[in-house]
Amino acid sequence: MDAYRCPGCHAYAGPAVADGGPAVCPVCRLPLEGPEIAELRSLDAELGAVEARRAVLHQRRAALVGQLRARQYAAAGGGRVPLPDAPPRSAQNVLLSLGGVLVVVAGLVFTLVSWGSLGIGGRGAVLTALTALVLTAPLALRRRGLDATAETASAVGLALVLLDAYAARAAGIAGLAHTDAAAYWAAVTALSSAAAAAYARATRSRLVPYAALLLLQCPALLVAASLRLDTTGFAYALLAAAVADAAVAQALRMPAARTAAFAVTAAAVLLAAPAASAATTLPSALRAATPLALAAALSLTAARSLTAAGPLTAARSLTSAASLTDAPSGPQRAWASARPLAAAGPPAAARSLAAARAGQQRAWAAAVLGGLALVGAVGALPWAVLGDGWRVAGVAGAAGAVGFAALAGMTPVPVVGPVRRVQDPLRGGVFAAGAAVLALGTADVLPDLAHALVRMRSGGHVPVVAAVLAALLAGAAERFGRQRAPLLCGAALAAAGAVVTAPPAAGWPYAASLAVAGTAALGAGLWLLRRPAADALPQACALLAPAAVALAWSLTHDAAALTVWAAAAALAACLTAAGRHAVPAAAFTVCALGYEAARAGAAAGLAPHLAAFAVLGVGIATVPVAARLRGRVGLAVEHSGYALGAVALAATAAHPDALSAALGVAGAGAAGTAVRADRRTRGAVAAGVLLAASSWVRLGLAGVTAPEPYTVSVSAVLLAVGYLRRRRDPALGSWPAYGSGLAFSLLPSLVAAWAGTHGLRPLLLGLTALAVTLLGARHRLRAPLLTGGAVLLADAARELAPSVAHTVGRLPHWVAVAGAGLLLLYVGATYERRLRTAQRLRTTFHTLT
């Protein structure tokens, strides 16, 4: 009657049914009779034989490889047998370890194989004896130095203890089968954890304490499961486990217990937070917030203990008591004194400092978790009692309160001087948690803020969240000196958002809301004027945010726009005069005055192309102002004026009469710019172009199609400018001075003469070109001589072309070929003389200017 395993759960089921064995498996209740069982037994026997044969083959293969290795060593060492490379003590440890493991395995196999044939008493005796044997083995193994074997035996013994507990309940000893499973295992794991801790101390085990810690997490959760508690009850159970972990960590100085306490507390917070957010009444909110408050207290207590024990311990271990007597107390100074000694000291000092850093990191993590739990506990009450629109504001207020409480005890960081890297982890972590929750609340409010700025309608929660954010950022700026400027900028923007959205949230009318935004901008501008030594960037943010809102809100009404933009221009002018952001302030002043002029014209009922003249007037008025200011501010005013002029000209583009007048006015302004010595050339050119364009628009309106009225005025200006330039610089050539003026006047007329069929234009053009050519020859100037001569020849060719074409058309075709041949013969015969004549002409030409 061979015992065999159950084919379903692989438990030993005893003999077959025909030999008096059970009809069903005692463990999984699988039927053990029928034709399937016989076939399964046959298959199991065949598989066992295959596995046995496979083991024999692996042993033979290992033996053959060993023989080959021995031959290799013998050949390499000249036939000498290699010495053993393991010391006797190591070999003894290995043999004893293998023997102990084999004994334990043999005991387990014996117990499992004979389990079905033993009664309850026999089973209990076998398990108890085997467990006692395994648990007492590490004591003897430790004395013999077999530490690894002792650890293995300890782990197996602990597993056997749990197996004993399972067997006791499965066998129904003392009525345990009728007890609640969760409650039973809660008691088993609690007792096993305590016993494992004592056993680990007795056997000096390093593995069993971790198993005891793992078992310690189970009792509270199992009790909650047996009591069928809700989510909040499980959160309490997790907190109880975390308290136990913290007690173990404090008593045994066990880092893993601290990590377990942190993880279990975080799980409790994750369980309690949804319940707190789902509470709708004050009592339910209080019940849901209690686990969060307990989790916060536990985490912050852990962070405080880690903060006190982290860098201070490292400092005391690295410095003597006398050196610390005169040093100021506190974790930052202790860290500062410990760090250089650890860098220069022995490895023990470096390890101590590394442990201190790890402690600081754990303290930060615990403080952040405690801060989040504290914010959840404080914010659960307003979340439950406030309406949907105010819930975010309530949570933001709770986060701000927690952040302020943390900031109150922080050490200020100086703006200059050595960097203080270590901030108090307890307060720093709590502040980080409050700031993170407040940032999430702000992100949730941003769409409502944008709607309030566009539509001037806002809920009351928007200014509240913005005010809390501004206050927290301002407080952080006072503590964190090196990040003062960006924090103050954020505080200024948040404060501006709170100020400008408060009146719409309170239901104030349009005028009052606009007045509040404008007053805030004016106050920020006066602060900027009266505090020149303060941080410029935060002041600019405080000014620009409400000013932009006031300017945008004023666009819907003429009176509001005229008032607000005029005040903005005056304030920007004052800032320019005071030298506070002078360049952008000067540019904004000009642009604001230009918009003021355009809006005033529109308010007076003028059409846009007529109101553009007011804008153009502002642009021209900047010319003398820019000349007086000079420097970067003058350039800003000048370029802003140019931009206004371009906008005004673009506004009149659809109305030629207004465009012509605007171009003329702009040309006069450009002529005024040319008065400046450094703008003379560019101003003159711009004035000429603008005035010419004005005259062209006027000529186009009059229906003039001849090119001369368009070109003569420009050519006269260009020739006059060239004459003045040559008088100032006699070395200047005639092409730069007169080339553009002559070409601009003569070439369009030449094109028109070739395109026309009759009229006096060719004759007048020829006379003009002849006069220009003679003037060029008289004054020995290349540009008039060549330009006039070329135009004269082209004009003569235009006059002779019809007659020549008519004559050539009446001659035989061979006459043209013969004439070309005779011309070539003549040129070839007189080549030398023609070459000397060309050289003389070239020399004469080069003498011209």
C-alpha cells in the first residue's frame, strides 16, 4: 500500500480506495476513485521514473566533467595534484550547513508522508517535535560558527510555527475550527510576531526580525476584517500597525521598522482621504478627519525624532564634547560642523554622516506625509460644510494655515553669505505639503480666474484662494532670501488677482471694479517711485498685473478708456522721468498717448481715417522729445513714434485723399528729424520719399498718367541732395551724387517715349538729354555725361527707327550682308589707329569724376 499524492493539490492522500484509502482527498476534497485515478497513478509512476533517470544522467555528466578538469590541472602542473583552495573551517561550514538542511528536509518529508496514517495526537506530536528541533538547532549552530545554517533553520522554524497554527485549526483542536478565521489569525500573527522578536534576540538572528516585523502588520488589519469595519476602520487599523512599527523602531533602532511605519501611515492616509472628501455633514467630517489627524501626529512625531537624531548624532560622533560646548545648538550648525570632519576623517565618520543624511531624507518624507495628512484633516471640515463653489477655497485656506504655521518656526535664509543647505526637515516638509495642496487648489481656480478677468464676473472663492496664495508666497519670500525675487513676483501677481476679482465677486458695478483695479495699479506705481532701492522685478509685477486688467476692462467704454489710458500714460511718464524701467515706460507712454488720441477721435465721431491724423500728430510730436532725451530712452520714444506713424498711414490707406495728406504731414515730420546731425541723411531721404509719395497719390487722384510729374520732384530733391553732398565732400564721385536723380528722371521718360506714338516728349527728352550731356562734358562728370549720352542715343534711335526700318525693308537682302562685310574690312585695315583712338578716349574718360 504505497502512499501517493493527490493529483489535484499534491497532498499525500494515502493508499488507494481498493486498499482501504480515502474516497476523497482530505485537503481539497477531490474524488480519488474511478478509472481516471488508475491512469493518473500510472502516469505519475512513469514521470517519477523519468525524473529519477534524469537525475542519474546529470550526476554522471558532472562526474565526467570533473575527470576532464582533473586531467587539465594535471597537465598544467606537470602531473602534480593541485592543492585544495578551501580552508578546513570553510569546508566544515559547508558540510554542516548541507547536513542541517538535509535533516530538516528529511523531517518534513517524514511528517508529510506519514501524515495521513497518524492521528491527531500523532500529528501534533510530530509537528511539535519537528518545530522544537528546528527552533533549537540555531543555538548549537551558532556555537559552531554556522551562521548561515542557523539563519536558514530559524526561518524554517518560524514557518513551521505558522504551519502548526494552521494544522491546529484544521484539525479542530480545542474547538479552533469554529472560531472566526480573521480573529484567529490576528491572534496567531500577533503572538508569532512577539515570539519571533524574542527568539531573534535569543538566537542573534538577522533574518527573523524582518519576519517578525512583517507579521506585526497583520493583526490590526485582521481584527478590522473580523469586525467588518468600513474604510475609516481600516484606516484606524493601519494607524495601529504604524504605531506598533514606530514603537519597534524606537526600541530596537531598526530602520526597516521606520520604513514600515511610514508606508503603513501613507496607506492609512490614502484610505482616510476619500472618506473625508465624501463627508457631507460636520459629524461625518469630524469622524473622517480623525484618522488623518492621528496620521499627521504620528508622522510629525517621527519626523521630529528623526530631525533630532539625524545630524546631531553625526556631529556628536565626529566632534568632541568640548568643541560642541561653544558651538550654537541646532541641526544646521551640527550638520555644518560634521560635514567637513566626515569628509576628512576615517571611514567610520563618513558612514556616520551618510547615516545622518539618510535620517534627514526620512525626516523630510515623514514631514511631507504628516503635512498632507494635516491639511486633509483641517480641510475636511470646510469641505463638508461649504458649498460646491467654496470647497476649494476652504481647502486652500487650510493649506495656507498649515504652511504659515510651518513658516513661523523656520530659520530665515540670508540673501548673501554662505548657503545654509539644511533647513529644518519638520517645518520644511510641512510647508512643502501645504504649498503643494495650495498649488493644486490654485490650478483648479485658474479657469474661474480667467473667466473673471474676461467677463468681470467672479465667484467669491477666486479672490480668497488668490489672497491665501499671495500671503503664503510673501511669507516664504521673507524666509527664503535667495529665492526672494521670484517668490515676491508670484505674491504680487496673486495679490493683484485677489484685488481685481474681489469687486466682481462682491457684485460691485463696472465703475467701482474698474476704479479698484486702477487704484491698485496707481498704488503700485507710487510704491515703485518711492522705493527705488527695492527689488525692481516684484515691483514691476505688482504694477503690470492690475494695470493690464484696468486697461483691458476700460476698452468697452469711451470715458473709461480716456481716463484710464491717460492716467497710465501719466504714470509711465513719471516712471520715465524717475529712471524706473525708463525704456519700456517711455515706449508705453508714447503708445498710450497714441491710443488716447485715436480713442478721443472715435469718441468725437470721427471716421478712423480721420482719427488717424490725431495719432500721426502724436507720432510727429515725439520727434523733438526724442531729440531732447537722447540715449536709450530717446530711441524708445523715437521708434514708438515711428510705429504710431506707420499705424496712422495704414489707417488712411483706403482713402487716397487722407493718405496723401497723411504722407505730406509725415514727410514734414521726417524733415524735422533731418535737423538732427545724426539723423540728417536718413531724415532727408525719408522726407523725400514721403513727400514724393504724397504728391504721387495726389497726381493719381487727378488722373495724371505722364511719368514726368511723378519723377521731376523726386529727381530735383535727389539732385539737390547730391549737390550738397559734393560740396561737403569734394572727393565724392558723380555717380553716388547724381546717378540716382538723373536715372529717376530720364529713364521713365525714355520708356514713355518709346511706348508713345506721337507728341513732343521725344523732342523734349532729346533736348534735356543733350543739355545733361553738355553739362557733364563741361564739368567733366561721368554720371551726367554717360546718362545723358545714353538717353540721347536711345531717343535718337527711337526717332530714326521707323525710317531705317522702312528703308532697310525696301533694299535687297544682300545689301545688309555686304555692308557688314565692308565695315569689318574697314575696321580691320584701320585697327591700329582705332585702337590708339580708343585708348585716348579711355584715358580721357578716366579723368572724369
